[in-house]
Amino acid sequence: MSVWLLPIAREVMVEHCKAVYPNEGCGILVGKRKGETWHVLRAVPTPNRNEERSHDRFEISPKDYLQVEKEARKDGLDVIGFFHSHPDVPPFPSLTDAQFAWSNYLTVIVGVFGGTKIRIRAHLFDGQNFRELQVYVPLQSLPVDETFGDEGRTEILDLKGEVEPFISISVRERLSKLMPDEILLIRFDYEPALYSLPRSLTTAGHQILQIRWNEDGFWEFLARSG
């Protein structure tokens, strides 16, 4: 189970939550659910109607919800969840969040620390408990078939903490040992590799299927061996 945030949806959500800090920001998530995957195409900020406790509570008015739902349906989309921020608090559901959560709708929480640092987590409420979902932001192409991201089927090369040129060299070596058309999932947190790795792989005859940001704090490449 996973959540895919379009970059523009993530940016709108994050910037709104930063703008209203140290109060809680909130809004509505619009998109589509496909099986066990939620695709968030829009994040629509709404006023926090809980003016008395806006520093640690949020409330979305029914009028705002109905307006967003109406606009979404015009475009063939659905309301698939809600977002709100936790100022200077980790982005995990509270007891209050559980009281007001809607079953089978996304609860996306943006932790805003000091007004600048961000951490995002997504959860699904089943009526009793929250289940955390992995959150991705596609930076190149739309989300590919989920089997590519299945850790049970895809070989993983974890290079978090490493730097260039070691990252590119390690990836090329691992891909050279795979059969043609096999998939490798590469994880790293060294930002310059985001630009050097694509050149290195395409020059060697390999194909990049997807570049994405993992909200756990690193980038992921899906590469097909050439």
C-alpha cells in the first residue's frame, strides 16, 4: 500500500502548512485510488475553522468540503483524504486525529519544525487503528507498475550514506551482473547523484524507469539492466 504525491500537490500542501505555522494548517486531498495505491493529484488548502485552538487542532467546514468535492467530480476525480500539520510535533496520528478520521480516507500529516523543516507521513484509518503507508513523490514519469516497487521481487541496492563517484560505480557494477531487462531499485541520499547517475547509466546502456523521492528521506531510482 502506498501514496503517490504529485510534486505540485506536495508543494502546495507543504507551503500552506509552513505559511500558517505555528498554527495547524489543513486541507483536502483530491485524486484517485487504484487498488492499494492512492494517487494524490491535488492538495487543496482550506481555512482552519477551529480558531480557538488552531495551534493544536484543525477543523474543515462542510461547506469547504462540498465545494472541493464538487470541483473534483467535474474533473472525474474524488476526495481521497485530508491533510493537516503538526507544528513542532512528529507527524503521527494523535488520539484526537483518531476521533475525527474517516475510515478508508487518507490522513496525511505534515510535521513542521521551526517553520522550515518538513516531515510527511500518511496513514489509513480502518475505523479502529491507523496503518502507515509509504509515501512517494514521482520526479520523473508517472508511477510505474507497482511490481517494480515490490521489495520481494525487485533487487535493491542501498547506497544511503555513500557519495559519488562510488554510487555510480556501484550501480553500474550491480546492473552488469543482472540479466537483461531485470529491475534494480537504487536508494541514495547524496543529492549530486540525482544528476550524475542518470548520465552514467544511460551511457552504459541501461534504462531509467523512474526517479522518485521517498518521504523517509532519500531518493530512489528504478533502473532496467541493458
